[in-house]
Amino acid sequence: MSNGRRILIVDDEPLIRRAMADYLEDCGYETAVAVDGAEGLEKARAEEFDIVLADLRMPRVDGLQVVATLKSEQPDLPVVVVSGTGVLSDAIGAMRKGAWDYITKPVQDIEEIRVTVEQVLERAQLVSERDRYQRELEQLNVSLEAEVACQTEDLRMQNRELAALNQVSYVIGDPLDLETMLNRATEAAVEAIGADGGAVRLLNPTTDELVVAAARGFDEDYVASATPIPLGQGAIGQVAKTGKPSRGSLTADDARIAALKGHGFNSFLCVPLRTGEAQDSKHPIVGVLTVYMQGQRDFDAHEVDLLANIGNQIGVAVARGQYAADLRETNIQLEQAIHELRQLDELREQFIQNVAHELRTPLAL
């Protein structure tokens, strides 16, 4: 059964070309063949392939030119060169021009072809993921900068809001760990609204529960002892599910909010933490921000908008931190793969030197 991966085999020897195609198809790959480098380049331009296997010695266009051309035209397409006996140095030269790996002919163990293809495809996937995370992180930074610029223009009309949002922007822009950033951002949100306490709950995508990650105005053990809130349950769970702010009194109708009466609070305002525009539902919700009052308070629309803007900034910062962590992990994996490749290259260079030395040594008669 096909695994969906397509391989282009470029070789001017019909028997080798057919044998490689048959073997790789038995391994679950889809294959296409080209009789020389010129045809190989035409097919690589006309169709989509996951990897190219190219012989070095071919008429019209040789493997070195195939490597150089595809490196220029499709830099993300891995090319593995197939080197005939006596041209190992050419294979290494091709790798320096952009080939991802090489296989020597005649192939002593056909399993080597499958192993090499799998290793190259895995490395290509790591490179692709690293580039994708980098692009997403750059786009996220652009979005954050645009959002901060837009909000700053509006908040210049009100000194308290300007100070509050500047404080939040400073906190999320500082290279802090997530816990410290959330604690400081929660404190800034409480001060901006003039509330008596507040908390940030982050959504655990595995359990679909909102877990307290930061709090202000509560007992010291509140973060550790607070019960997770399932997505969609109660006023806070509904905010995380629908993306719509909620406000009101701590009533017995919602047991999870009513439990906060024991901490002296009587009213609340809760907003979602989005990873983009505050009112744009296409951006995921990563948690909620809630502020609490000890007395009864009817939060007005302006306060709702203000807290929603703060929550939006925190949500972007949380997403940025998660993307950055994922990117660091991908880079670590890629660096390990590159390190292993360099070690392999060193071994190959040593092998070439040993072979050259043996060739220069006269045979004993």
C-alpha cells in the first residue's frame, strides 16, 4: 500500500532504473523514472516529488547539473546522488553542491536504498517544520506589533488605560518565563480595571480544562488548590468556548464562581485570551482572564473592551511563547541531525583518504 511519498529516479541504465523503482514501490513509495538528467529536470519541474535519486554519470545532463539546478529551483526538494564505482569523490562533491546524501553503485545491500531514503525524508521534514515555525513566529510578531500600534493610538486619550496597557505590553515583551509574565500581566489587568483580584486560566488542549496559571488578590495556595474548569461549563468555561466576555455577580447558579465568595468576592468580569484580533473568531482561544470585585459592580462596555484588549495581548504572548518553545525543540532536533551528518561526512572523508593511501601503496609480490 502506498505511503503517499513520490520518488523520481533518474538513471540512464534501464536495469538499475527498473530495479530501484520496483524495490521502492514494494516499500510503499510511488515512483517515476527518467532516462537522463534532462528528462529528470523536466519531470521535476512538471510534477511534485518528495525526493529525487539521480545517477551522476548520464548523457546530456549529468547528476551534478541535476543537483545544482534543483538546488537553485527547488531548494526544499532533497536530491540523493547515486555514484558509480570509482567516483566517490564526485558524490561527495555533489553533496557539497547541495545533494542531501549519496548511494554507491553497485549497491551491495538493496536495503541501503530504503534506509537512505527514509533518513533523508525525515531530515527534510525537520527542515520543513523548522521553516514553518519560523514563518509563523515572524507572522505572529508582525501581528503583535500591528495590534500594539493600533491599541496605543486609541489608549492615548485616557491616561489610566495608557499606563495599564503600556505595563501589560512591557510585561509580555520582556524575556520572562511564562509564569512570571502571567503573574505580572494579571496584576496590571487588576490595576487597570480597579479590581480587587484577578486570575488567568490557560486551556489545556489535552483535557479541555481551564487551569489557573496566575492569580492576584487570593490566598497564596489558590493557584495550586483551584479546581480546573471544563471547557464550556459555567460562566468562565463558556467564555473560553464562545469567545464572548461575561460579567455579573457570583451566584449559587454557578458553583465554580460561587466558591470564590469564600475569598470575599461578589462580582466578576471574564474575557478570552485570543491569539490575534480580540473580536476575530478565527484566532484560537488559549485561556481566559477574570477580574473580581469584593462589592457589587456593573462593569460597563468600555471596561469590557479594555480588559478584552489586555486579554488579547496576553493571549498573543502566550501563543508566541508556545511557538518559540516548539521552534527551539525543532532547532535542537535539526542541529542534532546536522551534527550526525557532519560526523558521517568526516567518516567518508577519512575513508577516501584511506582508500587513496592504499592505492598509493605498492603491492607486495
